[in-house]
Amino acid sequence: MDISAPVSDPRASTAAAAFMRCGHEHLDSAERLLFREVTKRLGNSLDPYPVIREMLHLMSELLGLNRGRVLLPDANGTLRIACAYGLRAEEIARGSYAPGEGISGRVMQRGETAIVQDIDSEPLYLARAVPRERLPQETVSYIALPVPGDGQPAGVLAVHRLRRRQRSLAEDLAVLDSIATLIGQVLRLSRLVQERTARLVQENAELKRALENRTPTVAAYGIVGQAPSLLRAIRKLEQAAATDATVLLLGESGTGKELFARAIHQHSARRDGPFVRVNCAAIPDTLFEAELFGHEKGAYTGAATARTGRFEQAHCGTLFLDEIGDLPRLMQVKLLRALQERVIERLGSQREIAVDVRIVAATHQDLRALMAAGRFREDLYYRLHVIPITLPPLRARPDDVKHLVRHFLFQLNERHQRSVRLSTAGLASLVSYPWPGNIRQLYNVLERIVVLAEADLADEAVVDSALISEVQGQALEPVAASAMPRPSQFPARSNAAPGMAGTGISAIRPYQAVMEDERDILFETLRRTGGNKSQAARLLGLTLRQFGYRLARFDIGPASTKR
């Protein structure tokens, strides 16, 4: 094979090494211009091919190394021209070589530079891409160098060179070696960027799928808390939302039944339809039928125009019947028919109107007790009681109070343009309060604190003041008399040491609601302790804050304990 520098050419490697050692001060003006322009273009694009093509262009224009091409292996190992300058599209398409085929194939396979001094006398030169007649009719050389990769060649850089050139072959080899190294770096950087981008695209796609398919969390519904009892209710909400089954929400007032109802609607297939709320406790008995089913013009005095009822308004959506226990018995019959037959009749009309409505009902009352008292129809109860969900009271999940406080403080500060926050002791006061009015009451107390706080930090005194005003304005639910210590249980001596053995007082002091007959107990305890509230609270098994609430409830002041 007529290759003046064999596939491993000592002159090539020596020249390249010399070039790398000598530095740019030994470059001639054309070479300096070449590397300056190449360096400028390296950061122009993350796509390697425009950058590499510009390198080949500069080599041809500035150094006369013509028809440069970079060949890269495809997935099957076939070497193909990926980027070129001075070649036609059909010539680039023909530039395909099996492993080890031709000069370029051998350079890729062996990782060694090849120099063909005269392509006309070298049988391994295939002239596959560029026909010989398109090249100058004189002696043409062909130089191919491996493009450095990670442990093996990433590709091949090849050019045509005229033998009559004045520049020495060693100088051209040194420049080509440096250009091949730069091309290897460009390809490596491009590969790293593509791999990183592919990972990000995959992670984003997985995240998107996870978000689309995930089981919705509590926060997704605007429901705040992590108590097991709340999470059980949320799980039932998720199961119910996927169906059109009727849901009955049970729980005390202020536990968030409307929020649950909206969450069921928003996570159901009806989310794009209307959500219509009816407060059954707020509608006069005489207006119930018109409110639910609508009326025709002239149906009754004052009905100047026809009006659609809540059932029609909720068509293809959800109808939330709040406080269903207050529904008049006569209306219970008509509601039962609407639920069973999915048709209604407007007041003053005999025309049936089909309605497609999902029913969510709610009550704080014991419907079974109402049935026993004859105030609620048994057949309607079972029609509504398909999927019952009981919402826990706030006192049953005290650990959630701090989460709710943070959530509401953010909302209230934004609404009232304040920046109020709670001290640790202030937050502890809120956590220890029993919240008979549940979440609604907590929200109202926090709003009072945010609006009335004179400083940005609401301490324990500010919080306790708000809670005492709350206690004075409400009657707490009584507990069994046995839950409250009687005067006979108190120590006989008023100077008993706090926490003394034998008092029978537990270190854990659960909340005990205020009873009307506790005044004498509180007074007697304060008298025995000489007005010492801390000692009196310990004797009664209460926290000092709980004891203070009771004093405020009965207006027992310091003077009344000294008679």
C-alpha cells in the first residue's frame, strides 16, 4: 500500500507533539488566524456540527487543506460523513465505510494517523465520496487522523492536500492534530449536554406522569393536616370522588364539610361542571320547593318570572346539600323522588325535567336520632348514606393546629396587609385550647389576633387575651360531673407543696370543659391556696391557661378569693 506515512506515522506524531510543545509563538500568521477564529466559534452553538463545519471551512480557506470531512460511527459501527466542507450533498451521502474499510475505516479501527502521498497510486484509497475527476489533475494527498474520544477514537478527521504546497507536511499535521483534538472536545461536550438534557427530559416526563397519576394529597384539596383520622377521611374522599355515588359528610360544625364537598367535586369527572351549595338550615320552609326545583312565572305571589332551581343549576355538576338534617319533612319526600328518578318539576308546572346531578350532603346532627324522633325519613337516610365520611373534630387532632395556624396566618396577613407571627408560647396556647367551634373558630380567633395585634409578634398574653374573650362569649359543652374534682378531693392544707405525692393529680392534664357548678370549686381552691393560681391549677389537674379560662368564665377576681 502506497502510504508514505504508514497508518502509524512517526513524523505525524512527532510533529503533533512538537506543535503542542512549542506553543503559539511559533505559529505563522495563517495558523494564528485559524486558531483565533476557531476559538471564537467554539461557544457559538451547543450543536457541534455548525462549529465543526466552520473549522473545516477555515482550514480550507486559510491553510489550503481542502474538502475536509469528519466521519463518525453510527449505531452499527458504520463510519459515515457527519460534517464536511467542499463536498456536495450526494458526495456526503456516499461517504459510508464498514469497519476497517478504506483509509478512513482503518484509521478509525486502529486509532493511528494515515498519510496517502498520492491517492492515484494507493489501492486502499476508494475515492468513494469524491470522484477522482472532481479533484485537481495533479498529485493529491489524503490525510486522515483519529478524533480523540474516551479511550478510543470518536471519529476521523480527513482532508485533501496538494503535494505542490509550499508548507511542510509536518506543519500541516501539527495543525490537523490540534484541530482533531478540538473536534473531540466539541463532540464530547455535545454528548455530555445531550445526555444531561435527555436525563432532564426523562425526569420531567416521569414527574409529569407522577403528577398526573398521583393519588392527590391533602394539600391538593386545600385541606391542611396530617392526623391519621383526617387522612382516613381523605382516603375515603379520593375513593368516592372517582364515582358518582352519593356522599354524606358527617361531623361537628366548623370541621370543613364544605371544603370536603368541593374537593370531591374538583377531583371528580364533573370538575368542569357547576358546584352548587344549598344551606338547608337557612331557607324558610315555604320557599324550599322553589329554591330546590325552581318555579314558573305566576306559580305564587311575587313569582314575576320563571326561575331555575338549584337542581337545574347543578346539572352535570355537584349539588351540595349542607345541613340536610334541617330539611323539612315534606321536602324530604320530594327530594327522595328527585334522587331516585333523576327528574324534577318546577313549582307551578307539571313538566318533568331530567337532571344529571351528583349529590353530596352534610350534617352535624345525628340522623339516626332524628329518624327515631320521626323528624327524618328512613328511606331518604339510606338514599343519602351511601358513602359516609366522618370528619374529625379539631380537638381530636391537636397536632394539626400548628399546621392550620401557619396556613391561616399566611392568608390573614395577606388579606389584612399585616406581618403578624406567633411566639412559641402563643402557639402553645392555641394548641392546648379545645376548639369547640373547630377550624372555623380557630380561623376567627387568628383573624382577631392579626387585626388587633399591636406588634408583629403576638406573644402568649395577646393569644390568651383572644382566647379568654372567646371563652366569655360561648358556653362550652359540659362533661360528666365525675370528670371534675370535687372539694372533698382537695388536700386539707393550703400550704401543700406543688406536685406533692398523694394528690392523685396526673402529670398529663387533658382539657376539661367548663361546668356551671364549677364556680364553687374554683373559689374554694383559690381560697385554700391563698389566691395562688398556679397551685390551684395544679390541685385541679389543669394547666394555668385552662384555669385562667375558667376564672374569666365566672368573673372570679382576686378580691373574691379573700373573703
